[in-house]
Amino acid sequence: MGKFQLGEFEEVVMLTVGVLPKEAYGVSIKKEIESRLSRKVSVGALQSALKRLEKKGYLKSYEGKGTQERVGRPKLFFEITAEGKEALQFTRKTRNELWEEMLNLALDVKYSSQ
């Protein structure tokens, strides 16, 4: 394995944080993933992934202002770090290389069997 290791769900979480600039907090991330992937996301799984990604240095969190609707509690927002961007780029490059090789081999097999 390389320097950067992202599981599938971690990758989805990070990409979702990336498409929610200045609005990436627990509930908004959960709703966005559920909407885009048409799958349910448990709060526990999401919170675990966010903590793991922050511990790896791929995400950083910061508190927003407290609101009346949240009884003064601030939202915890997330953003991708420079290292997190590198991890995403590495993951994308690796997947693209694997897809390309797999498609090339599939074409070779197809043409050699004709």
C-alpha cells in the first residue's frame, strides 16, 4: 500500500466535504451522501469516519457559531487539508490506472478470442 490509504466510505465522505464548501457538517454531509448515493448512512458510521479522517490529517474541523435552534451549541464544520487533497488525488490516480489496465486487458481478450 502507498502512503495514502482511503477506504471507499472515507473517500465518499471526503469528496462530499469537498462539494460542501463552508457547509460541511455532520447533518449536511449525511444528507448529501444519502441523496447522491441513494443509500442510508448511520450517524455513528459517519462520525467514526470523520474522526478517523481527521486523525489521519486528511480533514480538519472547526466550530461555527452557536445558534438558538441548536440551543447555543456550535456546529462542527469540516474541510479537506492539503494532505487530504493529496490522498484523494492519489486514490483517483490509482483507480484510474487500474480501470485503464483492466479495460485494456478486456479489449485484448476480446480481440484475441475473435
